[in-house]
Amino acid sequence: MQVFYDYNSFSNYINTQKKQGKSIGFAPTMGALHAGHISLYEEARKENNIVISSIFVNPTQFNNPEDLEKYPRTIEDDIKKLENSKLVDAVYIPRVEDIYPNGMERKRYNFGGIENEMEGAARPGHFDGVGTVVEELFRQVQPDNAYFGEKDFQQLKIIEKLVEVLDLKIKIHGVKIHREENGLAMSSRNMRLSETEKETSSLIYKSLKQVNDWTKTLNVYEIKERVEKIFNQGEMDLEYFIIADEETLKEVDSLSENKNYRAFIVVNVGSVRLIDNLHLD
């Protein structure tokens, strides 16, 4: 596995692969890698000649400077995990100036309104930051296929829209959520949880599974009421829970048979913000 720390050397590598007609699979990350990230490369390996990883903690998608500061940076461990996986051909670890040569500004995008729902409402400008870094990485990596986890389902939909808006010839693949044994969605933020908090946080996935069952007998208002009651009694702070249309990501107040819905939840455990979601049967 080759490791590149600047755009020029990485660009030479990519151009060589392209000249040889090799297909490229790509999954960008912000590091602090776990089995969920590795599952992206497992999918990429099935369909591409070359698999590329990138590690870059993107400043423009953080609303809270403290959150950016606390984000775990574990580059040496990350490189070892990628090497040990034997799935990745090259990892690109760009400098800030490689991604933002003209200064650290985020572009403005129109994602058709999905950028204003849920995380967009909670974190203004967040998806402009995501779009800015992903667009630049796509231009530098030139992938045929790109892989993103469904844990950040809204982000996945944003990336799909980005590719459509920019008319990029890249196929976007959503990869199922990878979970800890207790059901907690794998996330780099889990590193900041104590063992007790990790166990307590298993309630998030358990509640989503209950929601899936409740849709058969309860209306949306009753379901929301029950979820709020679950978290009001515990040590966790429920930031939001909604059921939304999977296409528009707009919250719904009733369910119909001919549409796809997903339950979305954000819970704060101490100072750690955890997100999860579940497609509803």
C-alpha cells in the first residue's frame, strides 16, 4: 500500500492508473478508522481495480471549533489498519493547502432543499463544507465509484445530489451501517465514550428497532411521544428524533404504503453527539 502526503505525488500516481485504464474505487474519511470504514473498502474491492482511501479532517464542515479540536487524529494507527486490511492500494493524506489552495472557504451549493433538513438545520453551512471537500477530492482522485456509509444517510443523499448537480461521472454506493456488538452504530466519536456510556448508548439502536415495530400499530405522533419518553428517563439527552421520507428527507406526520421512510435520531451522551438511523419496513 502506497501512502501519499501531497497532491503532486498523488496526482502522478492517479494519472498512471488512469492511463492504464484501471477503474478506481474511493472512500474518503476523516481518520480515526474503525470496522465501519473498512467495510467501505471491502465493497470497493469487489468492483474496482484500484482502491483509494483518503484521510483529511475537514475544517469547513465543523460548526463548533471545540468539536474540530477534539476530533480524534490517529494517522499512524489508521495507516496500519488500512495496511492490515489488504484492501487498499493507496491512501492520500493531503495537506490543508492541497484541498484549499486559495484559502479555507467553503463553496455554496443548492442541494434541492435536503441540505436544510435535520443536520443542516442543526449545523448551518455543514453540508456546504462537506460538498466543498468531497468535490475537490473527487476531482483529485478521479474515481469511477465512491463509497459512503449509511450511518450518515443525509450526507450520502447530499453526495448523490452533488454528483448530479456537477454532472460527475461517478457512481455513488451506500454501504450498510456497521454496528458494535451491542448495536451502537460504529463512529469515530465512540472513542470518546467510556465503557459505561457505550453500554448505555446501545439504547439508541434498541429504540430504533422498537420504532420499526411500532409503525405497524401506532401513528407518527404516538411513536415520537414514546421515543421522547424513553430518553427523558435516562442519562442521555435526545436532541431530535424524526421519521422522514427517504427521498426528500422531510419529516412526515403520517406514513403511506407507497413510500420509503427512515427514522433518524441524534442523542448526546455526555459531550459526545451520536447519530443513527434505520430504514423502516
